[in-house]
Amino acid sequence: MGRRAPSSTSSSELRRKRTAAPPPSPPTPRRFCSISDVMRRSLPVDAPPPVARAHEAIYDRILCDVCGSGDRDEEMLLCDGCDRGRHIFCLRPIAARVPTGPWFCPACAPPAKPLKRFPMKQTKIIDFFRIQKDDQDVEAAKCRLSQDARRRRKRSLVMHKKRRRILPFVPTKDRAQRLKQMASLATALTSSKTEFSNELTYMPGMAPRSSNQARLEEGGMQVLTKEDKETIGLCRTMQQRGECPPLLVVFDSREGFTVQADADIKDMTFIAEYIGDVDYLENRANDDCDCLMTLLLTEDPSKRLVICPDKHGNISRFINGINNHTPDGKKKQNVKCVRYDIDGESHVLLVACRDIACGEKLYYDYNGYEHAYPTHHFL
């Protein structure tokens, strides 16, 4: 008797059982770390990343190529070409601060271009300094000044000692030598990419002229006397006519451009007014300019003014500063820097503070007011 074939129902159930997926396995339980494990493995908040530690280990071995010291790393320059170091005060000329842009050591720097001398041509000198040719105003001012001097001689000797007057500079009589003096200044200004100006300049986007109010000076500012104001006016008129102080701008490999007397200069002689663009001090906090001059110290820090001679200036920007930290440095000073209230505005005047011999370099104290300029490495 034959075997009975399976029914269709049981056959389909069998097929389903054969093709059905196996039941899923139960999930693996997750393992959580305890807080003690997390704290043990974590780094301190102030710990530098491993990359920074590696760089620090490399830069800790940087030594100055000149003095051989690795101290004062905040004043160390690293060459962008060879990574060798050099202190800013070991450079010649000395740098006032670490520059923000790229810097190359003398070995990696491109060859310096030879100093281009300004042509010794009268027409070019006249155009460069915008000299006026009329001499009548100068002679009239000299006449008025001599009359005032005769009146002052009649005063008592005690009064004369109490109030020392500013003297006008005596220009060189030799026209050829005077041309040489002005050409030396023009050479320094063009090499520094500075436009000549004998007046404070107020540029758009900087401090307006209305901000220069001498009455805002913290502690007050001395007012320039009438006689001294006439002397400064005479000097300005002479300069407009091409009669400049007997000064030469020379280039020194260690100090850069410097100013030296081209004739004997008497004590209390007017040398120059410090000239440049007037700006707020807070706008120049990170400025690379190494010759900023305080113009106005107000109680409100946001209203303090400085003179920036990097775009516009005169011979004053090339007069060097003394080393305030050595007796020999202080002995070099032969010019003083004084701020005066002139017609309600603040002005910075440079005046000889002793007799200056012909050929002597001019120096003044960069820290006459704030004592903040780093001069401890000045020559």
C-alpha cells in the first residue's frame, strides 16, 4: 500500500520553517566608565597641547646669534628664513619692538639697496621743501626780535636769570653748505618714505584738530611766553625761506640716521618742532612705528594724543634718544623735549639744553614724561 503524500498546508509550513531567519541575539550590555576613570585619564585645563609642547622644546634652545644668550625671549626675533634668533637690542640699528610682519636676519635678507642721495640741485631742494623766495618777512621779523632783545637788556639781571628765553637758530651763511644740509635731510626722508612737513598734520580717520586742546592736559601745561612765541615764529619764517638750522643728517651703521651739528649751537637755541600725523594713542597700541611722541596726556585715556612721524615729518624724527640707565648715556643729552601750550594747542619743541659743538651728534631723552620707552640697550 503506497505512502500518502503530505498535504499542501504542512508543506508550506515546512518551507517557512526552513527559510525563516534565526531569532536575534540579545543586545550586549554597554559598559560605562566611572567618574574616577574619566578624571584619571583627562588632561589639566591649562595644559598645552602636545604640538605646542614640542614647539616649546625647540624654541627653548634658541640663542641670540650676537650675544649668545637665550634670555629675554620676549625680545627675541626668529628669522623667517633660517629660524636663527637675534635680540631686538642686538640689531644695528636697534629695533624698538618686535615687528608684526616677516623678519629676516642679515644672512637671509635680500641685499640692501645702496643709499640714494638726494640730488644737490637748488630747484629740486626748493620743490621738495616748498621754499618761498620772498625775504621781506624774515628781515621784518629779525628787526622786531632785535628790538625786543634791546628792551630785555634794560631789565634787571635777576629777572633775566629767572626767565631764560628760547634763542632763534643761526642758519649757515654759505649757500652751498646750506644746500648740502637740506639735501641730507631730503635723503633721509625719501629713504624712510616720509613726506616733509613742518606743521602737525591732521589726517582723515585720525584725531581731528579740535582734539588738540592744551587745557585738557592732566596737571596743566606751561604756556609759551609772548617773546618765545615770536622766536618760534621767526624760525618758522626762516625755514619757509630756506634758512634751516645748521644740522646734517648722516647715516650710522649702528644707529641708523642721526643728526649732527654742522656749526656751534648755543644753549637754549630752538632746534625743531616735533612734527607728524596726530592720532589717538589707543589707535597706535600695536603700531610698529619706533618714533611716536606724546602730544597730550589727558585724564581720559581715550583722548590722549601722540605724534606719528612715519608718513609726514621733519628733521626731529632722526634725532636719537639717550640711554636712561647709564651715566654715560645721560651725559650725551644736549637737547631737551618740552611740550608747550601755543595758542591753546599742544606743541612739542626741541631746544638745546647746553652748548653743542660742531660735529657733535644730537640726543634727547625719549622718556621725558612717561618713562615707558625701552632705552636700556641704546648705545
